[in-house]
Amino acid sequence: MDLRIPLFDLDYGPEEEAAVMAVLRSRWLTMGAVTQEFEKEFAAMFGVKFAFGVSNGTHALHLACLALEIGPGDEVILPSLTFVATANAVLYTGAEVRFAEIIGPADLTISPEDVEKRITSNTKAILVMHYGGYPCRMPEILQIARDHNLTVIEDAAHAPGAALEGRSLGAWGEAGCFSFFSNKNLATGEGGMVVTDRDEVAEKIRFLRSHGMTTLTLDRHKGHAYTYDVVALGNNYRIDEIHSALGLVQLRKLRANNARRRTLTELYRMGLRQPGFEGIEVPFSLTTGQSSCHIFSILLPLDANRQVFMEAMRSQGIQTSIHYPPIHTFSYYRQRYPGLSLPVTEIVAAREVTLPLYPKMLDGDVELVLSAVKDALAAARVRLAY
Ligand SMILES: Cc1ncc(COP(=O)(O)O)c(C=O)c1O
């Protein structure tokens, strides 16, 4: 059946097309002037000293971990309720992950209290994820990090343009990592950004992004350099000019698009307070700070069957999703960390359903989704009773 309302949709128009055409006509395809401009504007908008465009959000996380010298023997504490890339990026370095609980149904971000309990003599860093673009408890996390001499990395894949106490998410820790995957608030298909305020971390990211080389092709092309040295085991995590051009246009739309997401989120929240939705919980209703409203999550009542609910939504042409199956429940991670149980995360994750949200959505679309939710909820509860 055709979808009436997809989970997400791009806000792409003639501006994106023109930006890509300009790159093609320039005949310079990777890590050039457009990337530099994108990085400069990104850093300025997010209030950070350095921003490095990279090939995707996973590589942004991996680079951040490498630049902060996370490696074999180290442990990094992170939530299990995140996309698997958050944990994978740590494992690539040879370090181990230690999964921490989320706060609870009202706040799906990492629990500072639980983080503190999981610190050992091997803990090197805390890697937080701003779920849905809602801020983690950063003042508490930074305090724990200071008390135990730990590094803080932010997975801000959901959170471009979000802030807490006036400070951008991604700019709180030693490094912040963004993804520009197709479904993100700033979408380029593939792409990402890693930001930092620290000169020595920036220097390492610069080398490690491009094979550990001391000069770039662009520098040599411009005659700023004639050769290069390799000073570290780097990688090719570069972004190309086409993705940077898309990113620059999307960055300029970000504020308005996030504002529209906030309005739609508010409409959802108001609608769900009406009769017919009893038992549904809406996380982050009390969270402070400015969210980028990346996704809209609801938690189904405990007596509702999620699969039946999602199928009923689909039969009405509305796409839903799950964010996320907790990482520690995946086969690979179960084998690597056997016997691990995170009851708060597991119970909340089993109830989570993500409803459609994207800037081009109409107010009337929210009404359609909510009316489908009402029917699907009734179906999901009735079937369970048999
Ligand atoms: C929370 C989170 N972290 C990391 C990533 C990885 O980003 P990418 O898909 O750009 O590698 C994503 C995106 O899918 C994500 O949602």
C-alpha cells in the first residue's frame, strides 16, 4: 500500500540542485572551497572553534575517539538506547563499551546516576547521545567527568541546532559528532561533522581524517605545499564537495526547519493530551533546553501490542519506526557482553514507536496521524485481550 505519510521527508528544492551543479561546473570534487565554507559556517553557527566535514556520522565518532586517544584497555560508557554506530565507533578503536541505563520513560537520554555507577579504573570517556535532539543532562555529565578525570564525547547526530543553557549540543564535550544521513535534520545523503574547541584534538582530527598526511591535495594544488609527511595511521574519512554543497544549503535552512519541527511536535503533544490516547506516554514533555525535534517518540501502554499497532498504522498509510532496539540486545553485542541486562532501557525501548516528523509535514498531517494512532491503539489493545 502507498504511504500517505512517510516517517521523514527531505526539504530539498532548487537551491540544493543549484549548489550541486555549481560544484560540478567548478571541476573540484573533494575537500575544496565549498567544504571550507561549510565547516566555517557550521563552526560559527554552533559556537565552536573547529568543525571538520567527514564522510558520515560513524566516521565522525570514530575520529573523535581516535583524536581523544581512546584505545585498547580503555572503557567508554554510553547508552544502549542509541543507533549501533555509537557503540561500533568505540569498538573500532580497540576499547570496550560499557552500556548505561537511560533516565526513564520521561527522558530517554543516558542516566548520569547510572553512568557514575559504571565507572571503573579503565573508564576513559563518557559518550552521550542526545536522543531525538533532546539534551542529555550535560551539567551533571560534565561534573562526573571532572570528578573522575574523564573525557566527554557527544553523539549529536539527532541534534544539529539544539541547545541547552544557550550552548549548542555538540559543543559541551571535548568533541561533538553529527550525521547528515538522509533522515537527519541536516541531510546530505551521507556526510558528517566533528567539532571541537581544543587545538590539539583539532590537529589530530585534521591528520587522521586524511591518511595521517600533513598537507591536503588542495594545499598542494594551490602551491602552498609541494610534498607531505605521514605522521599517524589515518584513514580516508573525507567529505566531498557535492555533499558539502548540499550541507551548506541545508545548514542555512536548519533554524527555520527546526522551528517547524518544534511546532509540529507541539501539535502532537497537544493532540495526545485529548481523550482516546490514555496510557500513551510522551517522553521529554518536561525536558528543558531547545530541542532540534529530530524525531517524535511515543511510548505505548504496557498492554498494547507494538507490532499490531505498527501494522495498523501501516494499513492506514502511515509509516512508523522504532528508535531503537537497544544495542546490548543485538546478537553481536550479546555475544561480546553476555548476560548484560538493562531493565529500564529494555522496558522503555519495547514500548517505543516513532511517528512521522519532517518540516514539510502539514498541520493536517499531524491530525491524520493522531486519528490513525487512536484506531491503531484500540486494535493493539483489543487483539491482546483475545
Ligand atoms: C544516534 C546516531 N549516531 C550515529 C549515527 C551514524 O551516522 P551515519 O549514518 O552518518 O554514519 C546515526 C545515524 O544514523 C545516529 O542516529
